[in-house]
Amino acid sequence: MKKQPLLILLICFVFGIISQEYLIFSKLTVFVLLIFSGIVLLSILIKASFSQKIKYYILELFFFSIGIFVHFFNSEQPKIPSLDSKENIVFQLSKKLNSNEKNRRYIVEILAIPSQKTKDFSPVKTVLSIPKNQELLDFEHFYDAEVYIHQPENITNDFQFDYKKYLSRQNIYLQAYLSNDILKTQKSEVAFSDQIREKLLEILNKINQSPLSPKIQEFLKGIILSDRTEMDPETVKDFNQTGLVHLLAISGSHMVIIFWITLFIFNQIIPVKLRKLSIVLSLLLIWAFAVFIDYGSSVMRSCLMISCYYIMMLLQRKPDLLHSLALSAFILLIVDSQQLFEVGFQLSYVAVLGIWWLANPIKKLFRKPRFKTEKFIYEITAMTFAAQIATLPLAIFYFHQFSLVSIFANLLIIPLSEVIIVSSLVMVIAIAFGMKYLLIYQIFDSFILSVLKLIHWFSGFETLMSKNISLNLLELSALFLVIYFLKFLIRDVFNLKHLLSLSFCILMFFGLRIGFNAYNYEKKEVLVHSFYKDKIISVKDKDQLVFWLKDNKNEEKIKDFVINPYLVSRRVSDYQINYYSEDAEAFVYEGNIYELK
């Protein structure tokens, strides 16, 4: 507690959030616990020997109750009006989302529903899908349209992705589809935040009209302006399979590089006596950039971490990475405790912890560098390995896949990332100011296209890709224990105590894995799955698994959204697909009759 008080209090705060998420305490319980922990906290002021001995535990209890309190209020849902399946709505654009094959998707804010006669109607966020032949939405208009609208469906099986819960964490509670024309009205007064968003849309349109090839345009919009809404699926797949998806959209590493560039420029301009001014101006610039690209979650996380770290320097205190990490996490979670359950949030902080825990021991495995370039390569390599090792269990837990090629791809591409990010940033600024030098466009286009071809080549090693990997929370915890003890073994390879500790954790992981595999092997079950209007039946008998489908029209999508999640959940690798006729009322499999209606 004395060495890392902020980190320990953050852990208590996080446990409070998790407790409220899964135990769901009532309002009375939340307030009673908060008041009790507050009163007990005041007892620290009494200089009794007993209260001084347990003061750290009292403080931890207080932050635990604060976590429960914050998440209780962040989890409150607004009253959703009862709606017909088809409604006329008045709305405004809130955010662009990734498009699919047929539709553009947006988050919109419903401002009014004429059929609702309630006077105190509260705006509701909605995911709206619009055919691609419709006009693009912007932030300067109000819109009026007739839409098909509904609440997201509840999941029926434990292995399904809970899309309704995912949307509710972003305060989105409805889905809508627009098929007809839209009426629009110019806003009489555009809010400052909407003016910034509209300016961002203008720059995105300028990139679309630039001489760059379409694939490079989409890459540029993603890597700097955090807009992957129109990126082609092949590029996304390549980055996913090579473990380089963190480079595809602006993230922590991007913001660090942008901060260092601005700090370097200001240090060349501003006298040495005013070096603190360089830090302040650089921090202001990255925050202005964060505001401009609409407060992306990953950008906000990195801006807060950088700010906390350098504010310590400005206050002439020794910078501490863990203090900066804990303080930034506190701020983010107090504002929105739902961020704790975002994959990006977890991966970001685990990566930073991994670099703090493993980078120096890994660096010491290399020989002493003779040149600055050699030192830079060693540092980048150590940080890349540390971040990959730390985030690997979490990545497998959420994405259920791992490719050995990602290790080599990251080692090769990460050192290039500074050049890629800097050149992309310069290109976006040049396009925004209307640069017309065709040669510069051609050079940048050729450079990025070469990088994308290299990444595509790496993604071609599909034999090195393992998919549908099952991992539960207990196995995940065992793997994190392995990573914890790995540091001590790297520092002293011949230490028998560290070797035994690591070996025990590895054996515990495999023991858990064998146990869970055996438990799932013995399962026998028949489940009914729904995919839009399609009904899919799965019949599992130990290691035999059969899926019954009506036809093969949506087979690939059914594999992605139904079959593969079920395989991961039940730890099965082999299966077969059978088909039943459209007018069938039942089917027979191994002597058993299964009703379809």
C-alpha cells in the first residue's frame, strides 16, 4: 500500500464496479454501504492504535464502496417509450459507425416521436441503418423519417455475444432501419461540438476526393482520424490475422508519437529556460486533436496517461508509470464505469502493465548496445515482446484466435510505425490545407501500399493461425500468474525457486484446461439457435456435433455468428452440417425425433 497506493485503491475501486455489475445491489444497499464506509473512514482521524493499524483496510473499503456507487448510477437505464414497429422520428446525427455490405450505419439521437404524446420525452440514442444509395448524414441538419424500430433482442444462449448489453454500455437502447426518403431541416444554430464534427467530416470528404487510391484513403482516415467506417474487409482481415489491428485506428502508440513530435518541434523553437512551456503546449495540442476526432476511447486513454505522466514532471515530482496509469484509469472510470468492460480499455492497460513488468528484464537479455540505433531497436523489440506477452491471454479470451506470424509481423512493422504515423499525419494536414503536389501523393500511396502488401503477405500464413481457442476466466487467471512469475525467471534463469513457481502455474493451467475439456466432452444437449428468421438446431453427443440448417444461403454468416461461438463455448473442433427442407416439421437423427415447429 505504501509503495503503490493509487494502484491498490484502483484495484479496490474496480472490484466495486465488478461487484455492482454482477451482484446488482439495490439503491438502499448502495447508499448504506457508502455511508457506513464513509463513517468508518472518519475513524482514522481518531488516533486510537486500533484504527491506525487498520486504516489502509478502511481506505480500501471506502474505494470499494465508491466503485459500487459510481457503477450503480452509470448503469441506470432511461425509460424507453413503447413503440410500434414502424414510427416517424425526428433525429440528429451523433456518430458514424462502420458500414456493412448494404447499409451505412450511424448512432443518432432521437429528439421526438410525434406519435408519443408524453411531454417529458427524453432523447434516446439509436443505431440507425440507411441504404448506401441514400444521402450522407451530417451534423448541420435535423432529420425526419419513417423507420422500422425495435429494441435489440435478448440472447437465448450463454455463448452468444450480448449485442443488447454491448449497446446499453454506450447508452444505446434501440435499433432502426430507414428505407424511405429523409426530410432534413437546417439547424438554426449548430453547437460548437457539432461544428468540430462537421469539420472532421469535411476533411474526410477531402481525403475521399484526393488522388490517393481508395484503399490508401481508407487507411489514412483510420490511422489518423479514427474513421474505419468504409474500410474494405480484406484490409481489416489482414490486420486482424497479423495482430496489427492496433495500428489500423489511432490508439495509444499513435498519440505518444504525435506528442513526441510536437514536443521535439517546440523544444527546437522555445528556449531551454522555458522547456516546461514546450510540455504544456504539446499536451494542449494532443488534447485539441482528441477533441477534433470526437473523443475516441483509445485516444482519451492515452491522452490521460501522457498528461498524468508529464504533469508529475511539471510539478517536479519523479514520474511514475503506475501512478499515471492508475490516475488516468480512475478519471475514466469515474466518468464512465462502463469502460471497464470494453476490450480496448482492458487491452490498453494490460499492455502498459506488461511493458512496465517485462520490458526491462527482456532488454537485459540483449548485449550492451554500441550505437543509438541498436539501443532503439532493442528497446522497441523489448516493449513489443512485453506488450504481446501481457495481452496474449486477454486477446485469446476475447477473440479466440492466435497466429504465430503476429510475433514476426509486429517486430517488423512496429519500428516502421513511427514513419507510417508521421507521414500519415503530415499527409492529412496537407490534404486539409488543399495540397496539390501529385508527386507527394504518389510517393505516399506507393509507400503505404507496399506496407499493406507486406501485411497481406504475412496474413497468408494461415497454417500458423489457430482459431476457435477456448479460454475461461480461471484459465485466464492462471496464464496471468505465469506472466507474473516469468519476470523473475528471465532475471535469474538458474534460480530453482522461480523455475518451480513458473512450472507450478503452467501445470495448474493445463490441469484446469484438461478438466474443463473433459467436462464439456461429456455434455449432451440439443439447442435451438436463431439467426434473423433462420432456425438452426444443434445436437451434441460428447464429441459428435451436428448442426441442422434450412438451406445454405447464409451458411458463412451462420458459421461466424452461431457455429463458431458454440464450438468455442463447448470446446469442440469437429462438426457436420445437415439440411432440412423448408416445409419440414421435424427431422430424425440417430433414432431421435426433433420437432421444428
